[in-house]
Amino acid sequence: RVSELLQQPEVNGIVITHGTDTLEETAYFLNLTVKSEKPVVLVGAMRPATAMSADGPVNLLNAVALAGSQEAVGKGVLIAMNDQINGARDATKTNTTHVETFKSWELGYLGYFQNGKPIFYKASLRRHTAAAEFDISKVTALPRVDIVYLHVNCDDILVRAAVSAGALGIVIAAFGHGNLHINIKPALIKIARSGIPVVRSTRVGNGIVSRSADDTNNKFIAADSLNPQKARILLQLALLRTKSPEEIQRMFDEY
């Protein structure tokens, strides 16, 4: 629907109001599927309208200004909150209640609002929107992909349950640099070699999970700097096109 609206010449951009709990996932999904360079901006609020200093009104005002600005064209899907501009790929919710909850960790904000005007300082270099290869115009449902979170003394029961439930892909919120627990790794190797893609992400929340020779041997996919919830979105879209771990890895490297 967003792509359809953006095809209309009188539409300069779109603002989507969204709850903050899953805003980053919707933003990244749109970043991969919207077929336009026109701005798409997601906006939310951390304080209710009844609060003494509600943040919703100014966030919405900024979002509309951003969606209508020429500066935002071609920057991908954006998040406008707390006078800050985040890119959809890198931003994540970092605090349960603070108004400055959305941050892009070391990669940083794309820009700020100053006196109601959006000012950019950089842009994302990863493929997005009009340059993306994913077409969901005829898609009615996405493949099931489950996330399994590792912890001390974990076992393989959850990954086996996910496959039994019909998961067509698995994302692991692994330790550190995508490290897998010895109790779960044999099951994941078996799953990956059976043709169900397995993506190594990390529960750390920051940094890159890079490929290793072990990934090639076991047909694992490295998530790069995508957190588990965003790796899940990309894997769902990738599975609409291929099950090849090599081709899916290319997508994780490019997006």
C-alpha cells in the first residue's frame, strides 16, 4: 500500500504512526520492500498524551516535516523521534521508557531536527527501497522464521521444536561474536544441511557477526550487524527468492 501511494505524483512522502515496541522491525521491512525513493517516516511516542511533557505531538510534527523534505529523498525508510533522525537498518529500541530510546549504536544518527528542519550528516550505504530486489506485490504471507535465544546450559529442544512447527528458517541470538553453544551446534548443523537456513546473529546488541570457515562447512549464514529481529525480517524476504545459503549470505552482506 505504501508503494502504491508513493506512485501518486501528488504524494511527496508518507508518515506512519507506530507503537515503539516493534517499530524497528516494520521500518526495516519497509526499507527492504518499498519501491520508491520518496521518504517514508515512522514515528511513535514514549509518553502518553496525558503526560505533562508528552513527546508525541513534536515527534509527529517533525515526522511530517521530514517526509515532505527534499533532503530525505533517497535516504531509505527513516525513524523520527526525540529530534533525531535514524535510519531503519541500524536503529533499535534501547531503553524501556526514555524518550531517546531509538539509537543506532556506534553507527550513529543520520541527522537531527533543528528549529523544526531536518538536517542530515550522512546516509546508509546498504541497499534499500528502490534499489532492493525484493518484490512483495503478490505476496500474501511470509515464510515462518523463528528466533532462538541462547543462554547458559541451553540445549537444542527449541530449535528442534521450531523446525517441527514448520519453521523454514532459524535465526540464533547467539553469544558474543555469534558463538554457538556446544549443546545446540550439532542440531543446527543438521538443520542447515537439510536445507533450512540458519543465521548466526548475536544477543549482544552491537557489533558485527562475520563469516568463518566453519560457516561455509556447516552452511550457516552470518548476520553481519543485523540484530536477531531484523535478521529474521531479511531472512523471511530472502526465502521468497531462494534457499541457497550462499545467495542468502550475499543478501546479508548487501542489505
